[in-house]
Amino acid sequence: METVREIALRSGETAKIIKASPDIIDRLIELEDRSINPATFMRITEEELADSIENDTVFVATLADNPIAFSVLVHNRDSERSLAQRLGHNHRDVLTFDGVIVSKEARGNGLQRIFLLLAEELALSLGASYVGATVSRLNEYSRRNFAASGFTELCEIPIYGSSRILAEKRVK
Ligand SMILES: CC(C)(COP(=O)(O)OP(=O)(O)OC[C@H]1O[C@@H](n2cnc3c(N)ncnc32)[C@H](O)[C@@H]1OP(=O)(O)O)[C@@H](O)C(=O)NCCC(=O)NCCS
């Protein structure tokens, strides 16, 4: 599988970022099960993963072929998973950063910020002008990473059965 980027971890090991293919879905769901706090993170479902592997991009960070983190990006297409309408833009202008999960052992390597950078590069390559995302008010780690990556928190909206902050970054 093609390596998109190599990342030096604090441990001295090197992680590889690849694009997910359908055969990895079970392992990503398993990673999600042991990594998320349901109070601050709305689960990425198996159906959403399958949809995005087929129609969008799912980046996976692997260490010795084991997934340690992943990020789901919904392309600038007409999808109910796109945040374009919420942001008041045309769907062709928005790449949606649908979610990121880093396993507990891999945290502290700045992987969310690397995925945000990859999202920005992808948005530009697809001709989108914005990257959009939502984040729980309680998720201080994620909010800090969005802010450090140049995202603006716009407002709080009811979404995914709770209330979340809507954020965007203009990339061009
Ligand atoms: C949010 C998340 C992706 C950040 O992971 P990350 O990119 O590895 O985080 P960072 O590299 O910015 O970590 C910075 C510091 O915060 C710590 N940290 C990060 N997330 C943490 C968490 N959920 N709980 C406790 N500490 C955490 C790191 O260990 C590191 O501390 P250190 O420098 O003292 O070692 C990760 O916490 C996660 O996967 N959470 C569950 C899913 C989620 O909430 N996703 C975001 C949805 S918008």
C-alpha cells in the first residue's frame, strides 16, 4: 500500500500514513472501541467508514502494519455527511473533517495536527476552499489542535444527537 507520509514518533519508531482500503475496517472499529470517550465523541460507524473508503479518503497511521490512528474526510461532494450546508457554503467548496481517533498509546505525537494538515492538502487538491469540522465543547485536546491548526470556532449547533462547536478553516 502506498505510504502517504512517514511520521517520527516520540518513541523513536516511524509510523506510516496510508489510505485505508475496505479490508481494514474491522481493525479501525476495534481501535475506535478502545479509544473513544462516548461523552465527547460521536462514533464513526462501520457504514460511514465503508462509505468514505469507497467515496472519500480515510487516512490511517500504522506502526508495524497495526493501525494506531485514523482520520475520516468526506470529500467536497453532495453528501448528508458534508458540513457545507451548516457552514453556509456550496458542497463543492467544503472538505469535511468527519473525525479523528488516536489510540491511547499513540497520543502526544501530534497526530491530529498531522491529519489536519493532510486534510488541508487534500482540500486544495480537490479544489475546495474550506475544511469544516465539529468538536465537543468538552474535548479540550481536540479543540486545542483545531485552534493551533488555524480553525475558527463559529457557533454551537445541534448535531449527531447532541450539541457541538462548528469550526472551519479557509484554505484558499
Ligand atoms: C483528540 C485526539 C485525537 C488527540 O490526540 P493527539 O493528536 O495524539 O493529541 P496531541 O498530540 O495533541 O496530545 C497533546 C497532549 O495531550 C495528551 N492527550 C491527547 N489526547 C488526550 C486524551 N484524550 N486524554 C488525555 N490526554 C490526552 C497527550 O498525551 C499529550 O500529552 P503530553 O504531551 O503530556 O504527552 C485524541 O485524544 C483522541 O483520539 N480522542 C478520542 C477521539 C476524539 O475525541 N477525537 C476528536 C474528535 S473532533
